Amino acid sequence: MGLAGCTTASGGPAGTLSRALDQCPSATSSVKLSLNLFIKGKATTAAAATTAEDMAKEILDAQKQATKLQADTNQDRSEQSRRSI
């Protein structure tokens, strides 16, 4: 079931963060749609479960990408360091 949408954004940290932030609600919407189809009898248990598993992976991938970002300025690095503790 290909329910997740694609996101386009600029490159660099801002683009990476933008894509990660867009990925989570998109994945959540895909699971919601899949479960609604299952409840209405228009999708199988396997299809709904596979969609949920795939979208959970999408959310984890987005989290990993966001946590890999490096701050550009000294002030941002200081803030990043402070929040990492």
C-alpha cells in the first residue's frame, strides 16, 4: 500500500530537518488511512500491519536524520550541547 507522500525541500540542515518534520505526520496519516480502510473491510490485516510497520520505520528514520544534524554557528552548537545533556 503506497500511501506515504513525498516531500521536497532545500538541501543542507534546514532541508534535512524540513523533510524529517514532514515525514512524521505523513507516516501517521498513512497509518490512519490504512486502519480506516481495514475497519471498513477494504484492506486486509496484513496490509494494515505492513503499512503500520513501514511507517514506524519512516518515523524512526526521520528521527535518526534529525539527530545527525550539526549546528552551523557557535551559538547553535552551544544550544545543541546544552540540550544534549
